[in-house]
Amino acid sequence: MDLYRSRRRLSIPKAIDTQTEEQLGVQEKRFRLFGVMRITEILAYFMVIVPVLLVIMVIFFGHDSYDQGNGFAKASRIIQIKPNVTSEDDSSLQRDQNPKDVSLLGGLLVPGFNKDMCLSRYQSHLYRKASPYKPSSYLISKLRAYEELHKRCGPGTKPYSNAERLLKPKQTGDPEPEGCKYVVWMEFSGLGNRIISIASAFLYAMLTDRVLLVEGGEQFSDLFCEPFLDTTWLLPKDFTLANQFTGFAQHSPRCHGEMLKRKLINGSSVLSLSYLYLHLAHDYNDHDKMFFCEEDQSLLKNVPWLIMRTNNFFAPSLFLIPSFEEELGLMFPEKGTVFHHLGRYLFHPSNHVWGLITRYYNAYLAKADERIGLQIRVFDEKSGVSPHVTKQILSCVQNEELLPKLSKPGEEQHKQPSEDEEEGSKLKAVLITSLTTGYYEILKTMYWENPTVTRDVIGIHQPSHEGHQQTEKLMHNRKAWAEMYLLSLTDKLVISAWSTFGYVAQGLGGLRAWILYKQENQTSLMNPPCGRAMSPDPCFHAPPYYDCKAKKGIDTGSVVPHVRHCEDISWGLKLVDNS
């Protein structure tokens, strides 16, 4: 239909020009024959035909413009793309940014994937603001180099088969077959912990030229798309050591920390080892923590297979290892963006999870002028709804002006708002994630029964309420992953202290969330109730406190300006921008 309109619009001026020439010719001839009276008739004829032509043009041009405007309005209501720049920069951003570059996240991602197999990889930029943090050219080059390494050494390749042969009894082979070495991430802990720990393991793999393989099987592939083109990051089910994983622990003979404790590992003995187990979970001991020492990294680089169990975001301590420091600085000039970049690179929701995300977003969040994420995690699940936590949440969101305060009873209840007040009011959608519905019901009732002082309309939404964490259930993890991602799509975010669920949302969205401080008891209100995160990165909950050179304990949160103590855990470590 548009094509026909174009033809008609083009033909109208042409007809006018042709008709004008013809009429002028006739006018000249008849002027000579019939005189001045005929000119008056011709002018009268044009006075009739010109308005008709103008009406036709208005109908066609005006209708087309209306259709286009209406279509953009619908698109904005459904998707509401709002780049994270000021309004005066919007036009220049749209001119300068290549649409392909936007969908590939500034070079983080590569084209070539089957779009139908992973819709989120190509559609996520439609639902999230443009990131204020740009990946460095060095990080992009490291990712491209890693992709080539993974394709050459990943499962199904000859180098992988040769390397795996080293793990079998009475088998010999090149201890460094074709330059391929591996770090295997063992499935462990809840979904939030898994995501942040995999990102850390991947960073370590890039720094040490190893291939990352993750244990997880069918459930893992049900949640996430493959991040690497033409290969897989999933550890094969028939991996030689897979049946030994449950027995790996701190006192296992091949545990790195245990071998250090017993003085069984040194520069010569490590050459005969085909693998080592690294225990980097929250309960690791002082010997396990020697992993973060330069001397031990020199030993580990000679071991073909490193099997890692961790539930921590241990990236901050990698920045304190001298041999990694320079390269990490080149990869991440903005230090507090490690998980933001690596998380968006690695973790793409599967089509099933992406459906959960987009359907909920379009139904409840897309039409809002502003989206507020509120992640509530009370670790004492049996305590029920706490009045103190409720007050803390309200104090935070209202004092920080994330949500408006409510009018007092009797105040402006019957006052008719002016036109300016009506036009200035906003629709704010609040996305709550919690294991229970208690806090959702309280907030929903409050903002339904009472007007706000700003006249803003507040919609409260909660996708699920699972009751308690159920890590081993597939549908539970699907919902958890969908809700983390939905939180990352909000404009402003409030998260609970200590919660890796909130850390993931904050990091993926590149948001500096407001953190609800953990209450030591349920008898007093925290003051202040919340504080702003220093950076989008997660907190390393269980870092080492050891000076490897001096062989003594130190405060690792004061060694360099970009590794500091966390806002919510005083002993934790966090990467921040050192500006």
C-alpha cells in the first residue's frame, strides 16, 4: 500500500506540471481568438481545481504521516528504548551508533550465531538502555583471541582428546598437548553464585590462556545459550574425572591447598601432575587461599587441568596478583565493570527463559515512564514479613526519592488536580522479586489505597513467589534467572545486602544500586536504611588477607585504590573505579 501511495504522490505534481503547460498553450491560442473574457473563465476553472488537488494531497500525505507517528508511538510503548544519555545527546547518539554495533554491545559480541537458536543475543539491546560503560579495545581483542583458542581446543577437537588422555590411568602424552590447557568449573551453590563465579573463572581462564569448561548438563543449557561460536563450553558428560567430582574436597590428595600443607608440591613435582583440584569456596582455608599468590600461580601454569569449585566472585583478588595486574588494567580501564562486561558477554538467556522475560516486560513494565527494581532477600526465611524490614524498604525508596511519599489521611483527598499536575505525573512500575508475597502485598495496598504527593501512579508487580530457594528445580531456576534479568532492565534498582541474586542484576544492567543494609537484629531500624553502590560489580564475600611476599596478614582492601571493602560486607572486597 505504501508503494501505491508513493506513486500517487509522485504523479500528482507531474499531473499539475503537465496540465499547467497544456492549459497555458490553450490559453495563448484562445486569447488571440476569443479575447480577454476567456481568460476569466480559465482563472475560474483553476480556482475550482486547485483546492481539490490540495485536499487530495493532504489526505494522502497526512494519512501516511499519521500512520508512521502511530507506529512509533506503539513501538515506544512496547519497548521504550531510552539510551543512558541526556536528551540533548540523543540525536547524535542515534546518528553515530551503527545499529549492528548496538546489537553486538560495542564489539563484545560477534555475529554469525543462529539468531533463532538464541533470540536474546540479538534482542537484548531493545529492552535495555545503552550501557554507559564501553568495553576497551584490548578486552575485545582478548575475547576474540580466547574464542579462537576455545574453538581449537574445545570438546570434540583432537587437542581436547589428547589432553583428556593425560587424565586416564597408565596413559602418557605431551603434558602440554598443542598448547591446550583447561580450567573446569564445578557446579556448586545457588544460581546467583554460579553466575558470578563462572565469570571469575572465565576471567582467570583468559589471563592464563586456558579453556573454560562448565559442568551443568541439560539444566545449564536450558538456562543459557552457548556463548562461543561453533563450539561448546559445556563439559562433556563422559569427562574422565566426572565420576570423581563428588569426592573432591579440601582434604583430597590432589587438592592444591592440601598438597601445600603437606609440602608435596613444588616446581619439579608439579610437572608430573595431570590435574589439580582448587577449593575456592566460601569455606576454604589459608592453604587454599595461596591460589592468589604469585608463586603458586607460577606452579599452576604447568598443570594441564585445573578443576575448580567456587561460589565466589574472586576477580578482585586477581587484581592483586602482580603478573596479572598490567593486563587487567588494559582489559578494564574502568575497574568496577568486570562483571558488567563479562556477564553480558557470557550469559544469554535461552529462548524459553527469554520468553518469560519479554512477555512479563511487555505486559507490566513497557508502558511505564520509569521502572524501579526492588530485590528483597531476607535470609531468615522462617521469620515471615518483618515490620522493621518493611520500614527499612519504605525509608530507602522514599528518602532516596525512588518512589514518592503518600499523602497523609485527609490531605488533598478530594482536591481535583490541575492540568499541569496531571501532565506532570508519571507512571512508575515497581518490579519486586522475593521468595514471599508479604512485602509485595504491603506496598501494593499502600500505593493503591493512598494517593502520592507527586500525583505519580505507582504499579507494583511481582512475577513469582517460590517460598524458599530450590536450586535443584529447573523451573525454579528458570524463574530466578528471568527475574534477575528483568531487574537488570530497570532504570533504578534496590537490592538486598549479601545477595548474589541482586549482584547479578546490578552487574548485567551496569547499575549502581541502592543496597539495603543487612539488619543484625529485627528490633531496630537501620540508619541509614540503604546506601549507593560504588560500582556495578559484585562483592567478593570471602577474600584472602595475606601478603604473599611478606608472608604475613594484611588488609587487602587498602593495597590499591581500585580494590576496596564492600558496602554491605565490611570484610569483603570489591572492584571500583579509582577516579
